Amino acid sequence: MAAGRIFVGVGGWTFEPWRGTFYPKGLKKDAELGYMAERLTAIEINGTFYRGQKPETFAKWGAEAPEGFQFPLKASRFTTSRRVLAEGAESIAKFWDTKPTTLGDKLGPILWQLPATKRFDKDDIAAFLKLLPARVDGIRLRHVIEAGHESFADPAFIELLGNAEGEVAQVILDDPDHPTLADVTADFVYLRLERSREDVETGYPDDELDAWAERLKIYAAGGVPADLPSLTGSKPAKTPRDVYCFFISGAKVRNPAGAMAMIERVGR
């Protein structure tokens, strides 16, 4: 049985400390996306969190990346920062009006990042999930929710995601401030590795990269890593699934090197 695809990347491509460390000195800024896309396999877009983009912008990004590349997009903060998420239908519609589907098959999962202060409300989350479309403009969508508040460490949250109409995953975090919960609720897995260190060239030491690479391979093959905690202890059907892994936050200057080191371990 063939394994799913593994996409590895970082958040964004515009970061001054990457110039002269990851990017060669003298590389033009408008060439940075293409340079990164040749070396990584995905980029998580953060700009869509702050403001709407234009269809031609999405088209330009897509044109600068090779076939098979993925751009997960962080959904608008005007939706995720609401006290009542279920009241966000209008802002969700405005997000789709910007035509992120212009990216076509390079459109990755849509990341709905909730504020760390947002507490788990089963009814509100259930109603919010009903607002997330399974398809837009003929394109099948994947959604992923990052919930930072400890109250989301509840089997009921995992159950809601698993029962959603479309494919909805939770973010699996490697973060000093949040628990790592490995439950699988969709046909893909989405990880954000946030412990990179500036004193390590690749952000993560070799042994930790090796351990995470093995976990990514297990997820891609349809399994669940036995060394990661689970809220439900459930074992989903062993079918291949796509895996998205991003080196985010921490010592950001090291994240591209960490992503490239991971790609070496899991294959492109």
C-alpha cells in the first residue's frame, strides 16, 4: 500500500533574517518565493489572516511554485477572533470571495487559528464546523483548526471534527505551551513544529528530526505514532493520508534549514 504525500515547509517567505542565511546575498525580493518553492514542498500563508488577497495574487503565487507544491492558507482573523464562531458566516463568505481557489490543486488546507483565550464550547464549535464548505468552485477543501486553549483537550472536540461533513483536522503541535495531541480526524494530518532553537543549525537536533521524520512516515502510511499522546485512543482505518509539516515560530531564522533537513529524511 502506497503512503500518502508528505509536504514540509515554513510560514511565509518574507523574513529579513533569512536574507544572507537561507537566501543568497543579492537575491531579489521578488525571486524569493520561487527560490524557496524549489527547496521546500509547501509554504503556510499568513498574510490571508490579516487581509483579503486578490485572485491575481493567488494566481501569481501559484505560477511561481512547481507542480505538486502546496499553499495552506490561514483564514481571516475576522472570523476566528469572534466570541461566537457560529456567527461568522458572512466573514467566511468574504474569505471565499477573494478566490483562494485560484490556486487550484496548489491550494492546501485552510487553517482556522483560534485565539489562545477561546474556550471550547461544544455547541459553538459544532455550529462553526457546519459553516465550513466541503467544496468551493468545484475544488475539494481541507480544513484544520488550531485551538490553543487547554479546554479543547476534550474527546468531544475530536469527535466533532471526525463527524464534520468535510475533512477537518486538528493541528498537532510540538510547542512548549500546549499539549501534543495526536488524534486523527481526517484524511490528512497537519503538524506545526514550534521548538526550533537558534543554537542548532537546523533548529531541531538530529535525533529529534529523526524522531519526527519517523512519525510523519507513520502518519503517511495510515498509522498513528505510538509515542504521541491521544485524547481518544482511537485507531483510524489504516489508509494512506497526506501529511503537512511546518517549522513555525521558535528560532524562525533556523526554520528553512529545519524544513530542508526534514525533506532529506522523508523524501521529496
